[in-house]
Amino acid sequence: MLADTHPGNFLVRCDGTAVMVDVERPVYDSPAVDLAHASLPTSLGWDPAVTGSAGRADVVAFHNAWAAAVPAAVAAAVRAWVLPYRRLVWLRTTSWACAWAARNDLTAALESAEPATAGLARRLARFVDPAMMESAREQWAGAGAFNVEELIP
């Protein structure tokens, strides 16, 4: 259990194995935290080297692959937590972005000559973009909201 499983916290070896490189927050919790963190737009856009996005079919396929790879009892135990943790992890990452923007001059950061600062500012600005927030909200409150059976059959 890692609790900070966005793509920027892994390196992929030549043989295809993934290695966790950010171990500041390994904890005991539900795998639903990792499932959410590894598939939410706020996490997928964290590492500047990771581009693109995960559509609904990608998120469903990712969760289904996880459920097929773990013992059935584990998938069954996690099923009830998948949607609540998805929403809570989104709220945590978005709240963190808002707090960072409140403590820093976002405009200056976006215009910074320092690539890391400007990149961070661009990612955080995207977190609170109204279209991004609405897209995330629709995952649990819209007509196309995920249901637990499609994520963890």
C-alpha cells in the first residue's frame, strides 16, 4: 500500500517492472486509495513526462485488470470503497492544489523562468480548471457516474 501512486512516483525498468521511487507516504490503508490515485486526472497529469489522459474505458479497464489480478476476497473487500475513495482522493489532490495557489502567486509561478516552478503551476492550474472539476464531478454525480460493479465486477 503506497497511497501516493501517481505515475510520477514510479520508474519503469527495461524489463517492464515498475519501481516505486517516492516512499514518503507508504501506509496501511485500502487499495482503493491507490486505484484512485493511479487513475484520476489530477494524478495522471502530475508528472510532466506523462501526457494524455485516461478516458472512462481506460479507468474501467484499469480497475477490472486490478480486480482480476488480486484474490477474489481482496477485490470483494475493496469494492465498497472504490467510489468513496476515488472522490476523497480527488478532493485531497484538488484541495492541495487550491491551498498551494492560495499561498503562492500563481500568475508569477506560471511566468517563472524556472521550468519546475512553471510546470508545477500549470499542473495545479489545470486541477482547478472549471472544465476539469466538472469532468471529475461527473464521475460520481453525473448521468455517466461510475458504478462500483463496472469498476470491480
